[in-house]
Amino acid sequence: MTIFNRRNFLKQSLFLGAGLVTSLSAAKAEAFNLPAQQLFQNVKEPKTISFKCLHTGEVFNGAYKVGDQYIKDSLRHLRYVLRDHRDGTTHDIDRDLLDYMHAVKMRANRDQDFVVLSGFRSHKTNAMLRRTTTGVAKNSFHMEGRAIDIRIPGYSVAELQKNAHQLKLGGVGYYPKSGFVHIDTGPIRDWS
């Protein structure tokens, strides 16, 4: 019996789409007397990210973008998985933040998934954290779905911070005592 779920659907869609592109490109190559490899120069691999949310145990593992097109089902799933775990509020996640995470992961060149400590935060949760915790910004990018706090098991937080900093894609907060790095799609800046 085949079990239908979103992950299997996305995988099958990507494989079918790749097969269609391959067969169309092969026919096109034949029509123009070109080697098929030349037609694949502009075909891009899907961008993937994988992480587990520390507080909910929920996981995202898959493609979120192919070429310059974001996968709508993946964005909906990411919106839910990266919700405010305290009150269940969801918010769209900035697509540039997903690209930032992907770039950090590629630079780190690690097989392990990210662990997400905090994704989206509601205004209420952010205000509560400001009262009870140090280092929480009043106008945090978390409240706009533009920030995430991450770590990679078995990988130095200092190295993770260094990799994010070198990309120059936004803000990088370094929290070695708490064991995570904050990245956001705001202005390029660093703090600890």
C-alpha cells in the first residue's frame, strides 16, 4: 500500500518535472543538432534545507526552491513549522531568510540538520521575552519572519557564526553561552 504524504508528493513532482525537462530538452537538442548537456546549463538543482525545531520536535526536510521559483507547498509548510511555538501564531517566512539558511549550510558543508531554537515570534511572545531574557530586540526581525536562531549539532557555534558573517547577507548574532547563532535579513551587522 502506498502512503500519500506531502514529502512523497514533492519528491515525485521534482522527479517527474526533471524527467519532463530531460525528455523535452533531448528532443530540442536533437532538433537543433546540439549536445543535450548544452541545454542543461541553465537547469538548476532544487535548493533544500533541513532542520528540526527544538521546542516542537517538528521537522522540515526538502526542497523549497527550484531555479528562481519557490515551491508554494514548501512555503506553507515552513510557515507552520517555524510558527511561534508558544502561542501557535504563524507568519510567512522571508524567502531571503531561507536562501540565507541554505547558503550558511552550504558554506558549513555539514550533513547534520539545523536545530531551530526560534523562528517566527508573535509581538506578545517577543514582549514577554524582553521582560524575562536579555538580548531580545524590541523590534525583532523574528516578528516579521525575517530571523531565525540556529545551531548544527557537532559543529562549533563559532564556526557557524564565522560562516554566516562571511556571507554578508544580513545580521548575525553570536550567542556562545546559549549555543546558537541568530541570522536575519536586516542590515549587515554583527553582535554578541
